[in-house]
Amino acid sequence: MNTQLIRKYNIPGPRYTSYPTVPYWDNSPTQKEWADHVKQAFDHSNGCNGISLYIHLPFCERLCTYCGCNTRITVNHKVEEPYIETLLKEWQLYLTAFEAPPNISEIHLGGGTPTFFSAKNLKRLIDGITDQATLIPEAELSIEGHPGNTTIEHLQILYQLGFRRLSLGIQDFDPRVQEVINRKQSFEEVKLVTDNARDIGFTSINFDLIYGLPLQTKSSVATTIEKVQKLRPDRIAFYSYAHVPWLKPAQRVFEEGLPADEEKRALYELGKNLFETAGYAEIGMDHFALPSDPLYKAFQSKKLHRNFMGYTSNYTRLMVGLGASSISDSWTGFVQNIKKVEDYTAAVNQGLFPFFRGHQLNKEDLVLRTHILNIMCHFETSWYDDAYQTEALYRGIDKLWALKNDGLIVLNPFHLEVTEGGKPFVRNICMSFDARLWRNSPDTSIFSQTV
């Protein structure tokens, strides 16, 4: 890895789970306008590949100090049933907007810790969602689980409901790292849950790992990956630790112990080499998959998609986000739900879509969104067709010359391709097309470092 390039390009930048990125949303829809966006996207997609659902379950029993998610820390499990009631009320608001029974192609339960909820309550939630909807035959249902509280009962009931993909948050197996980030689970616990899931019939297991955490070394990361390879998950998300203490104050506890830029990137390169040696392929940014996994097949066939859930093999025009802080995407608009559980609940009980901010995309946004999505998913994009051109695109192309001269992209008339050496800098490449970012550079820190 070229350390000069790391120093040059390791700057704050978005992760591009959307465009425009959330800090630059400036045209929030009204309740009626959002219902119109939803209906239009629903009519476009329901008869084709259906719709996607992301359901945010924010509760955790302990705070993981590295975490950047919207969470509520509690050991009071009496919160489960009222929260599920609110989720199902919010779902009814969307069913009313659809004006027809939906076909669902994807459900993802994220958090927080979804397995904080009992198996019985998760069944009640999914039954409540699907009672007035149809799961299409190839629907992908997935859940994030904590190795310490994902029980056989959870797995059995989820399997009966149609879940086939389980994602386990591991982050690191080193006891010293686990201690400082307050995320503790043994290899034996992870192995037990993984084996149980496979025995029950789950066909895709994902492990989440993080590099750039305090006290990590090449040796400790190699040991973690060695243990991971013994369990051979189908997918691995190898995320860069996003240090955003201005948003997540708990991260301040280890602010001084983080690896330097070059050290952090060396951890990723080490992991990448070990994963590829073990038969995994790099998919998009920070993801690896075995050739048998649908994510790899989607990448090979250029059907890979990226949204607020991350990378997915399943593209739908409409993604409905249910729950506190969830984000919904109609392709032409976004909304984000209220983050505080009590305020979110109050809005739903008033019969309102419970969002507090959003954005309606203009023509320029839609063109730039397409190119950024192509780069993030396929490492290339083209603009031969007039429909994929806009003045801001050409201003963005003018910003690419330094990247081209550094060998990070190949730039031809009407086409851009990311080189192998450019893949670590894919966020920087997308920033050249981010008109809202370069027109209004932030005065304060709002993004994590790109490398």
C-alpha cells in the first residue's frame, strides 16, 4: 500500500449508502408528498421484484463503545411488546398508502440487537408484517444476532418464518480488544450459534468484523481471521472503524489508542490477503463472499445493489424502513424516522409517518446517485446516454484528474473504471461526483475518514 496515497486521500468522506448523503438533505417531503412517493415506487415495483423492508430494533443490554448505531440500552424486556405494537401500526400506515397487498422480496432485522427480542415476539412481529402481504418465493429474510443471546429457539422460529441468512456481530476475537470496546463473546459461543444455524437450515452466515479498533495489531487481527476461517462463514463484512466521537461520545474512551492511518490500512490489506487466500472474493467496499454466495453472484452479474442496509443481492425500487431512526427509500425520495423511541411512538400513534427529516431528489440528484451507486457496486460507470448526463457530472469529471494521474481510475470518454489500486479509495472517487459536498464543504466534522 502506497503510504503517500493514504496520507493524501485519507480525509473525511461519506460511505455512500445514499446520495445525497443525509447531512445534505434539504427538501423534506410533507406527509402527503411522502405518501405519493411511496405509492409511485410501490406501483413501479410491486408487480416486478416486490419491495424491501428494514426493521430497526434498537434495544441492547450493554453499550458497545465502538458502535455508531442508534441504540437504547436497557435490561428491561417489557419494552418488547409495546415497540412491536408500534412497528405494526407504522406498517399499517404504509399498507394504506400502497392501496394493494404488497409483495415482499426482502426483510432485514437490524439494530441494536434484534435477538434482544424473544423468539415469540419476533414471530409476532413477522406474522404481523406478512399477514397482509405476500413473501415472494425467492424472498431473502435476514437478521443480525449477538452470539451471546441468539438461542436455538430464536433460530428455529426464524427458520420456520422463512429466514435463511444470519449475520453475527463479532468485530474481534482478541480478549483485550473485546474488553476495551465492551463487546465480549468467545469463539466457542460463536461456533455454537453458527453450527446451530447451519444444522437448522440457514444457508448464508455472515460475520461482521472491524479493523482499526484500539489495541489491534497485525498479529491479533491475523489470529481473529484464523478463527473466523475455521467457521467459514459465507460472507464477511470487514468494516473500517468509523471514529465519530462528536456523534457517539462513548467512543471517546479510546480516542488515544487508535492505530495511525498507515497502520489501519495495513490491517485491511492483511485481512484482504488472508480472506482471498481462503477463497473469498472482495465484493464492493469492505465485503467478502464465497463464490457460492448470492452476494458474489450478484457482483459478477452486475446486479449488486447498495442501500441503507449495505450491500444486497436484491434491488427493489421501494425500501420501507420501520422503527425508530429507520430510513426509507423510494428512489425519488428519502425519509428518516424519529430517533427517540418515545417520540417515534407518539408520532405513529397520531397516525403520522414518523419521520423528522427527508429529501426529494431532483434530476441532478438522480443522475449523480446512479453514477455513485455504479461506482460503489461495480467499480465503474458510464454516461453515453444523455439521460445519465448533467452539468454537475462534467464538473465532477474535472475533479478526477488527480485520481487518474495517481493510477486510481481509468478515465475514457463517457466511461470511468476503478483500478485495482483505486479500490481502497472508492469513497474518494465518489466524492468527485458529490456535487452537494463540493458546493458546500462542511465546516465541522460530520464524516469518518475514507481510508
